[in-house]
Amino acid sequence: MKQGELADAKRRALNIFDGWNDVTGAVTKGSSWYYELQGVVEDAVDCGAQAASGVHELLEVEKQ
């Protein structure tokens, strides 16, 4: 997977998250929880990209 493709996948996932959040109003946009959840979504995309390419490396969040 190319860097641009991964960036596109993250943007797509964040748009899906924002759509869900707009409908549910679960998290206030701009709050710390909102940005934390965005990070979780981005990490999930990274995990999916690794799985699709048959690679398993610890993400930065897993190293902490």
C-alpha cells in the first residue's frame, strides 16, 4: 500500500466517523474525546492495512 492510499483510507474512515457522530451527537466536536476517537479510527485503519498486506508490526500506540 502506498502512503497516499493509506492517507485516503484514513480520510474515508474519519468521514464515516464524523457522519456517525453527526447523527448520534455522541461526542462534542473539538473535545479531547473527539480527537482521541479520531486517533483510534486512524490506528484501526493502520491495523487493517497491515492485515491486508500480511504484515504485523507494533503501532506507535502499542509501543507506549
